[in-house]
Amino acid sequence: MDFTAAAADLSDDLVALRRDLHRIPELGLECPDTQAAILAALEGLDLEITTGTGCTSVTAVLRGGRPGPAVLLRGDLDGLPVAEQADVDYASTNGRMHACGHDLHVAGLVGAARLLAARREELPGTVVFMFQPGEEGSGGARVMIEEGVLDAAGERVVAAYGVHVATGEYGRFSTRPGPLMAGANELDITVHGRGGHGSQPQTSLDPVPALLEIGTALQAMVTRRFSVFDPVVLTVTQLSAGEARNVIPPSASLGATVRTLSQASIDTLTEETRRLAEGIAAAHGCTASVDFRVDYPVTMNDTDEAAFVGDVVTERFGAERFELMADPLMGSEDFSYVLEQVPGAFVFLGCTPPETDWTTAPWNHSPLVVFDDGVLADQAALLAELAWRRLER
């Protein structure tokens, strides 16, 4: 089924919806204005719509006129606490920003719903549209799964797909089989000593030198305890100690983000970070407490589904529009929760404005990033065709 011509006819409406959403980004699990805009955009379609109780999600079920299984299409919808600096005439008006392109994800998924609803009688099965808040660290996908999105059709979906826009060559789709994006983990270490006067360090047990040594040692650890073929990225992003310049604090702490591609790495990190922190702290006469937490799992594409996406993109848009990624990205994504339970694939879509050098353009999450919404028609067409062809298969 070729949806490209019909999607092109929807382009102006999808661009207008995206820009309306771009002006009003909301954060986390509670995005009521965005939810209202989605409901309005879906009005009049033959959909079974439910909204979340644990978050402002929208689940829309389209039942085809022909029997068949169910598949899921997902778009996330929350923004970031970033003040927009991009020079666009539809810039955010509330001090937040759709700096990761979730406004395009919503508009593209609305487009797919409209394309498929227009051919409902021919549709060989059911499509579940998953409009998800809380991707940026709140685990909205997990909340929606707990509320039954994977079984919203009355049966478990047999496959799931999502598209994520990114800084990249305009209009190029890219994905890979297996691990696509890293799992996200959080590490907090606190060193406990004994406070005192800054002029008399010999009378205290200063936790600050121990903490700084731990921070440096963590960087060396990931190069000596992990294979380069199963990489770990550990970045210390927070340091906290005393508030007064002349006081040695009783404790000092650091926070780090840790990205992994395997459970084996998580198991090793859990053991090694504790051993390292406790050992260095003890050498300074202090103690250490370590908290290592798994946040998002690895985003794992099903091998067959990733190949299916590549085949559809190549057939519909041309081989030059598809890239098979050599390596995973070390960023993280909570669509991983869906792909833990359902075979599927996640695909990137480059949408740096064509007149801009994408290799030097601001990346996702930058206050300066600009996404060209001319890709929306192709995004909607691909999602619709993936659903249709997977149901036929």
C-alpha cells in the first residue's frame, strides 16, 4: 500500500499541528494541553480512544474492516526544560522547548492515523496508536504498558514501530538490527567523613579529596573493566560538598549517568563501582555509600523487523534514503520498554534543514536545534505503510 501521495496532501495540516505544539511544550507525565490537541486532531476518525490515568496519554485503536492481528505505532509528546534560542517564527512561548522533536512525532503519528483511518475497510487487522508523555526521564512508556496499551486491541500486538527525528541528513531514515540505543543508568556516590574547620584538616576526615579521587578513578575503570566491543559511557555530571568556603563538610557526593549495551555490563558496574568507591574512601579514613540504578533498558530492535523497515524504506523512498547504522547510539529511549515485550523496530529520520550542514548543526536537546517539518508527510507515510504491510504479513 503506497501512502506517499495521500500523505503529501496532509502535509500542510501536519506542519500546522506540529508548529502549534512547538509553541506550547509540556514536561513529564502531565501534558494536558498537548493531550487536548491530540484529541482534537483525531476527532472524526473511527477510533476507540482512551486516555491515561497515571499520565496524560492517548491510546487510539483503529479496527480494520478485514480480520487480522494488531500492531502498534508510537509517538512521544513531552518537551524539555530548555529555553529555546532557535530563530523560528513558531518558537516556544513558555520557556520550555521541543528540543528533541517530539512535536514532530505527535504530528507524524496523527498523520498515520488519518491515512489508515481513510482506508479502514481495507485494513487487514487493528492498529494501536500510542501517544506517550514522559519519555524524557519519566518512563511514560512503562506507565502506558502498565495501563494496558500493548493489549488495547483486546489481544497483544504482534509488532511495534516508532520514528524519532534527529539532527541528520534531511529525509534519510536509519536503523540497525539488535541494540540501537544504550540503556540509561544512574550512579550516586556519597563519601562520609568527619567535618571540621578548613584551617585544621588534620582534625577532620575530609571527604572531598576522596570523592575527587573516586571521580577520576571511575573514568579509568570503564577503560579497564569493560570490553571495547561492549562499551560503557560513564559521565560524572554532578558534584556536591559544603556550602561554606572555610568549612570541611561531613560528606560529599557525586552523580553520574552511565550508558550500557548489555546486562553483563550492568552486573559488572554494580560490583565494581561499589568496590572502587568503598576502597578509595577507606584509604582516606572515610566510608562510601553507592546507589546504582537502572533507568531505561537497551533499545533492542528485532532483527527481522529492522530488516523489514529497511526493505520498506528502500522500496518506497529509494535506497539513497536508507542507512544501515554500523553502531548503536549511546543515548537512551524508553520505547525500549515496548521492545522488551514486543518485536519491533525504532528508526531515525534526519531532518536538519537542507540548507544547513547537518554535520555541524546543533544536536537534539540543544536550545538552538531546528528540525525541518517538511519530513512529516514521509514520516506519516512510513508509519502507515509499516503497520499495513506488517498486518498483511
